[in-house]
Amino acid sequence: MTSTAADPTITDAEPTPGGVLSPQYRALTIGMVALITLVAFESLAVTTAMPTVAQALDGLYLYALAFGGPLASAVVAMVVSGTWSDLKGPTRPLWHGTAWFLGGLIIAGLAPTMEVLVVGRIIQGFGSGLLTVALYVVVGQLYPARLRPRIFAAFATGWVVPSLVGPAIAGLIVEHTTWRIVFLAVPAIAIPAALVMRPGLARGNAHEARPGRLWDKRALWAVAAAVGVGLLHYGGQQDGVLQLVLLGIGLAGVVAFAPKLLPSGTFAFASGLPSVVALRGLVAAAGFGAEVFLPLMLTRERGLSPALAGLVLTVSALSWTAASWYRGRPSQPFSHAVFLQAGMVAILLGIVTAALTLNDDVPVVVGILGWSLTGLGMGTVFPTLSVLVLEYSERDEQGANSSALQLSDSLSTATVLAVGGSLFAALEPHSATTAYLVAFGLPALLALLGVQAGRRTTPSSR
């Protein structure tokens, strides 16, 4: 089942010369990777700058909402973008997403109060959700199947590279100039990147529009799930009974409505697309769920400086980039399912190795090098899943399925971070060792489940 069979402009069998940087694709590839990189950079940069922002605008009481708001709005946007792309093609949601993203940044950068900044952040999150899903559909409709591994490897690198430099750059900007530049500098780069894509996107206008509504019942379910995500994020920042109530309501919302937004059989690891979507949630939740506690553990329990503790993330980012580059190569020795299982095993080993450094007798360098296995696994799994979701989608399903892939990522990560963070906060005052073991144990369990899901990613009919 191919995703380009109905496309009159390109087919998988079409002998297109060159690669993703050949004249036919160069401008489109550069523009898309630039947008992905800017979205990733902004996410990391804002995390670094937000303490200063909240203090400058006297808005610490809205600190959690400044992060939870864009996460929630992105969930709604992903669903809308998927439906929009399937009905009208990916070009409109891509341009609208870019406009919302940049508009939100400008509002946040010029915000006179924290309330206005939060509004800008919510608009920014909605835009990023629109454009990231639309970019996946652009790949499905305008790139032949043989080039998709390469472009998704480039996307993966676009997410990883900012983790190497983004926090440092944002820190320097905040320290030596003003925090507003963190928000206002990105549009100056993103606008040219978006304009560069225009000629290449013109080929996507051949999409045959279908009747349908953007705001259907799936959009309403997405709003409900988004509220759940927001409550999970906000509740995780609270204490006592209020925290338990908010987390309980938020978790109930996600559990009730997430299955309605994902392919049938996702939570049962049904073969083919459902397992692909399930695995995206598991890999994101496992990797990022453990990563947030690793620098904390290295600084507080092993006495490393923040700079040295950050080195562990740099090492994993480099191994992630290397694995993504390898998966983009045209000839591969094993099937997708084998790579996915191997990647999840690497993530599991990385998490276990990191947890071992809780023991003072284990050299810290063991944990740093071991965590590079997690980066290796993430770099193997992420682009592979992106390729498979398009391979398993008909042309008029690419938007919905790409949306489901990213929704699985966002909903799973938000849930695990909220639950894991709350358990850690509850256990740490009594036993730091127990708290860290639980914090790493939950992601390790998810990685183990991911090995099973990886086995099921091949459709039973194949």
C-alpha cells in the first residue's frame, strides 16, 4: 500500500534523479529543515529564558501555563492540520501554521505583561502543531518513497542540533541583551525559510480537494484531550490535594479521549500502523521521560557541575544525529522492524546504565557513555517510524495518520512527565534513591514495551 499511487505528479516508480538536495528538491528541503530547526530551537530557548521572563513580567503564577498552554493548543492543531491536509492538501495548513507560529512569537516578544505572553505562547503552540503535521504530508506527497528516509533523517537532525547550542545561545542572549530577542529573532529567519519553499510547494497544489469539515468530532475530542494535557502539566507544578485532583482529572481526560484520536488497536499493539503510532508514543515518553531526571541526578547525587551534567545530553544528541544519518542511507541491511527493536533495546540499555550511576562506585563516565545508547536508539527509531507512517497510508490518509503519530508523541510524553514528576516529588524527601529508581524505572518499562511494539510494526498481510 503506497501513499503516492493517486498522485498525478509523482509516483514511487518515477525515476527522479538526485537526492533531497538535487535541484528539484533543494529549496523545499532547506526550507522545511530550517522550519523544523527553528521550532525545536524556540522550544529549548524558551525553556532557558522563561525564568527570567516570568520574573521580569512579575508572572511566576503563570509560569506553568506558559508551558502547558502551547502543549495543549498544539494537540488541537495537530488534529485540525491532519484533517485539513487530507481534505485540501498540506499547503494551506503549512502557511497558516507558519503564520500562527510567527505571530505568537511576535506577541510574546512584545508582551507588556505575563498574561499577554501566555496568549502569544498558546498561539505559537497552535502554529507549530499545524505546520509540523503539514510538513509530514508534504514529504508524503512531494518526495518519492526512496527519498523519505533521507528527509526524515534531516528532520531528526533538525530537532537534535538545537539541543547542542540552543540553551547556550538563549542563555547568552538573556544575560547580555534582553529576553525579548529570544522570541523576536526567530521570525527574521523563519520568514525567508518559508518563502524559499514556495516554488517547491507549488507542486502540492495539485491535491484534489474533498468535501468535509475541519471542526468535526475529532477536533472536539482533541480539545478535550488538550484540556487533559494542560491539567497534567499544570497539576504537576502544584502541591498537596490540588495536585492530586488536577492530575486525576487531566489523566482521565487523556485516557478517555486519546483512543478516539489514534488508529483503532493502537493500545493493543495491533500489527502495522497502530503499532507504529503506539511505538512513537513509547519511544518519546521513554527517552524524554528519563532525560529530564538525568542532569538532576548527576548534579545533586554525583556532584557534577551543570556544564558537565549537560555534557551527557550533548553526547546523546551526537549519537542521535549519527543514527539518523545512517538510517537515511539508501541501502540498509535489516528490515524496519529489526531496526525498531534494536533501537528500543538501545534506549532500554541507556536508561539502565544511567540509573547505575546512582551508585557512587560506578564511574560517571559510564553513565555518560551509556546514555549515548539512548541517543542512538532515538535516532534509529524516530525517522524509521516517520517513513513507515507514510508507507502505510493512502494519499488521503496521510494527514490523519501523521497527526496521530505526533499526537501519540505529545500525549504520551506529557502524561509520563506529569506522572513521573509527581512520583519523584512525593518520594524524594523520603528516599532520593527510591525516587530516582522510580523516575528511571517507568521509562525503562515503556522502552521494554516498545521492543514488543517494534515486533508488531509489520502488517500481518505482509
